[in-house]
Amino acid sequence: MKTLTITQMGQPKTIQTKFGSKEKSYLKCVEFGDKYVNFWVGPQTADWAIGKKVEVAEVKIEPYNGKDYYNIVLPKKDDAIKSELAALQHFITGQTARVEKKLDQIIRHLGGEERIGYVNGRPGPFTEPPPDEELWDEKAFNDKIDNPNT
């Protein structure tokens, strides 16, 4: 993702494409100086104005007839969802680690031993390692934990 600060905007022009009529415009921004940067007009660009900072996926430089053209590539909707999911996963992982650390502190404070062993591939209060993923039989495993002498 790249942030552009708009310094000038052009009037949109209607262009015939293979998908029908589309509007294209240009802008100038601090990051590219006096270069014109082209973009397609649409819902994502409707609120763009002079002085506004906008997020774009990238600015592609495409040579055509001996000149370089700067074209904005707008972020796709699922890009935002993917980044939000990654941030959420990072947050949950951090919270899980904090909870597990606190649980160990509580157990030690109460005079118990630290958790050892594994349950579902994670440290837990049992002493035997988890079975292989493809051999996982949760009911049989829990029965063995509940009745260790059988």
C-alpha cells in the first residue's frame, strides 16, 4: 500500500472501453511531483480531493509510445479483509500467549506444578504427547486421560 497526497486533480473524461463507457481522470501528488498520475473514476475515488491523503495499492509506470505513464492501481476489497484478518490473528495469538503465561503463574502461586505435556498440540496438564493429526481420536484420547489405568 502506498499513500499519496493529492495536490491537483483533473476533470474526468469518458472513455470507451471493451466494458463500455468508463471515466478516467488524473491527479498530481507530492510523491510524484509534476508527473500526471492516471486513475479510473469510481466509488473508491469519489471522495478524493485536493489536499487529501489517499491509499492506493501501487502506482504502475507503463511505457507507451516512448513516454512513461503513471497509473494508479486501487486496492481490492479482499486486500483490506486479508490485512484485517492478519491483524486479528496476530492479536489473538498474543492474547493466548498472555493467558497461558498467567495460567502458569497462577498454578505456581497455588503451589502446583507447571503444566506439562500436550493437549491438541499445545502445552497442557497431561504428560503424553498428542497423537498424529491423521490418527486423532478425541474421544479415545479423553477416555484414556479420564481412566489412565485401563
